[in-house]
Amino acid sequence: SGISSTVNKKEDAVGDSRGAVGNSGGISITANSLDVLNGADISASTFAQGNSGQVLITATGDVTVDGAGSFIDSQVWSGAVGNSGGISITANSLIVLNDARVSVSTFGRGDSSSIFITANQLNLLGGLLGAVTSDSIGNGGDIEVKVDSINIKDGGISVETFGPGDGGDIVLQPNNSNRITINTTDGGNNNPDDGLQTISASTSGSGAGGSITIRDADVV
């Protein structure tokens, strides 16, 4: 359950899958605060021929995405032809926890757009901020974050490419202060495979991996 804007496929009377042709309108939310919980989602995606719209969220308070199956995303799905619209979130804090995610990805023929975060604080507590390029024809999106502090515990910020498309870049910079504070800790179980605790850009395919730029930061 959730809020979605999609370019869909549907089967005709003889069972042939024929996709729609056109662009989706995107999603715009303005609120005091926003909670995406219990497997809910906010998603702008394309499954057919057309570009997906942007997910635009503006909150004066916190945006929280909590729990497995809870997510905010923008995707180009397998078999689709089109670009994703990306995600822009402006809030006091963005909190992603307990296997939730905020992500952009491409699995089809099209580019994934970027994630833009502007906030005082970003908390990734078992949650992921990610951009993925799978075995597709298209390039991955960037993750651009303007915050004053980042807390990562069993979570991470990641751009990855697994195919011929190039991975996106990560850019972290201060918002209202002169420097950004980045605090990374694990969950105390001493198992590095159980959590990310990372800011990473990687490639497992023929596409080039992205870069990481951190401006004016103190890492603790």
C-alpha cells in the first residue's frame, strides 16, 4: 500500500503484454512531517515506454521511512524504455531505519535520475540510501546530500552498477553549517556482513563506477 505514479504494462484480450506509451506525472508531497511505515511505499516508476515522474517531498519536520518493505523510490523496470524522474527530499531530518530504503534504480533501457537530500540531519539506522544500475542499458543516478550531520549505524549510502551502464556519483556537503559531521558505527555484533556502515561507489559490471566527493567534513 502507498502512493504510486507509474507507466504500466497490461495484457490485452489475447494475453499479449502491451505497455502504455506516455509519461507519468510524478508525486509531490508537502507536509509538516511524513512517516512511511509498515511496508508502505511512495514510488514513481516506469514499466513500459515513457518516463516516470519525480518524487518531490517537502517537510518542515522529519521524514521517516521505517521497516522492511517500506521505501521511497523511482525506478526503470526490466523491459521498460524511459528515464526515472528521481527523488528530491527537503526536511528537518531524513530518518531511514530497520531495512527501509530510499532509492533510484534502472533495470531496463533508460537512465536513473538522482536523489537530492537537503536536511539538517540524515540518520541511516539499518536503512539504505542507494542508486543501483543493474544489467541494463542506462546509467545510474547520483546521490547528492546537503546536511549538517550524518549518522550511519548498520546502514549506508551506496551507488552500484552491475551492467554496462555507468554508476552514479555521491556528493556530500554541509547545509547550514561550515562543516558536515559524519558518524559511522556498527550494531555491536562484530559481524561486518550484518550492516553496511559505509559510503561506497562500486562496479561489478563493464560500466564505470562512480566517485565519492565529501566537502568540509569531520568523520568520527
